[in-house]
Amino acid sequence: MSSLERLLDAIQLGDDDRLWLVGDLVNRGPRSLDVLRWARGLGDRAVCVLGNHDVHLLARAAGVAAEKKRDTLDEVLRAPDRDELVDWLRRRPLVHVDEDYLLVHAGLHPRWTAKKARKLAAEVEDGLRGDDWQEWIAELAGKAPHWDDDLTGGPRLRAILSFLLRVRCLDRNHAPDPEFAGHPREAPRGLTAWFDQPDPAWGDHVIVFGHWAALGLTIGIRHLGLDSGCVWGRHLTAVRLDDERVVQVAAAEA
């Protein structure tokens, strides 16, 4: 039984429950194809935001990205239902807002409100959902500049995604550090976790996110980090938002 199957057994979802998935459905274990099919089959019972590995799969499907060392995507790309899965995946949101909660894969700029984050996410989503998405997605490759409201074109898209898909720590100028992936207490001088910035504009929401395995499960007043390193042999975690009840299972694939 996989880690995901164990977790679902432990949760015992009710008929009225809705499952939020923090992204990276693929490349975080050996069964990317099975997970994609499962998530798609949930229909409206689940909300899944895109993660950086999901966008990498889309880029590979579009023929604009090379295979990476740890990719587990060949089975997906050869599957008979590949086109249906890719079309479903590229229509997932990057940001989901529901009352006081915001779901995102990695994090937000400290000067983005929840409303602005949702609006910026839509700029990328519109391209991924367009008829020419296979050519358009090439704009997402390359180095991301420091975020500025006046950015346009590919640099703007990459700057948006540097937060939504990849941010962990920020420097004193609110620029994401692309290299450091460890725990915040081990960060080089001048780097601070994105959710620890003073008086963030998104502070009237609780941000639910994944992406940062070294951080582990972290529950704060205004953030909820769920990546507990299952792919590295640790745990897979769910939290019930109603009361912050934590459900964890040990990695079955370890």
C-alpha cells in the first residue's frame, strides 16, 4: 500500500469533505501516473494547485523541457490517456482562495494581498489554458527577475512563479533565494522564511502550502506548511482545516 493510500485510509473522507492538494502530484514518488489518474477522478471533491514538478511535466509534454535526473514522468508521457491527463493538469489553478484560507504550492510575496496573488496567478493560468499553450509555456523557462509590478512578458511570468512555485527564503529586498532549500534556522545570514516577513499584505489569510521538505510540518497563526518529506523517507501529512487535526503516515516507499 502506498503512502497516499495509507493516508487516505487514516483520514476516512466523508461525503461532504473536500480534499486540498498542495501540488507536485508527479515526480514525488514512483507512481506519478496513478496519482494523476486518482486526482483527476476526484472531480469536484478535490482542489489541486499546480506545483513546480507539475509545470515541468507540462513543459515536457509540450516538448520544451528536457528530462531531469529524478523524473518519474515517462509512464505518464506514454500513457494512452496522456492527452486527457495533460489537459486536466494544465487547467488546475496556481492559487485557490476560500474565505480565510489561501492554497498555493510554495508561497507569496510579502506585498501581495490574497486578491493580488489570485490575480497574478490568473495571468499564468490563462496562458496554460490557451490553445497555443505548448508554444507559450516556453516563456516560463529561464531566470526569474526580482518582482516588480511593471514587469511584462516572460520575465513577469517567471517572477510570479518564483513565488507561487519555488519560494522558500527571501533576502532583505524580498527576492527569493534560488539555492537554499534547508531549514530556516540553517539559512545564511540575511535570509528569512517567506512567511516570517513582518506585516505581510496577505496576513488576513492562512496560507496553506507544501514544497519545502526540509521545513517539515509547520503550523503558525497565518501559515500551514504540509511538506513533511515523504519523498525523502519521512512522512505524508494532512491537516483538517476545521480544527487543525494532524494526520500523518510514515513513508511506505522508504
